[in-house]
Amino acid sequence: MKANVYCVRNELTGGYEGLFLYRNSAVAARMLGQQAQRSNMDLNDIQLYEIGEFDMDTGVLTSGSKVPCPLLVSGPIEDEMTPVDHS
């Protein structure tokens, strides 16, 4: 099974933080947008990027081009972040 790899750019510091695995950009944008909303973060202060792919069967990480993903906050807020369904 493969998952996309994402990171967040902190626009205030100019640095990149965290690596996250999600099935696709829509799930990543929603989950991280909701996490930012729960933390009372200004969505203008962060930017989500898809940066590669991770193959969970082989353990191989493949880098890709840095693709921005707009954060989403619509819908019910989840209780916790659930990166990837391993089933």
C-alpha cells in the first residue's frame, strides 16, 4: 500500500515542520485543517505541501515535486488525526 507524504510550512518562521502520511490530498487537507482549527491557528500562517510517496510494503520513500494543498475545515471535526488506514 502506498501513501502520500506531506509537510507543513510555517509562514511565520519560514521553516517546514512534521511529516505526515495520508491516502490523498483531500484527506490530508481536511485532517490538518481541522487540527489547525482545533488549535486556534490562523490558516494563513501555515501551508500544506505534498512532497512524495511512501510504499508501506517495501519501506521505500520517493520524493516528488513540492505541491501545495489548500487546507479544508468544512465538515465535522474529527476527534483525532488518523493518518492512514492500514487495512
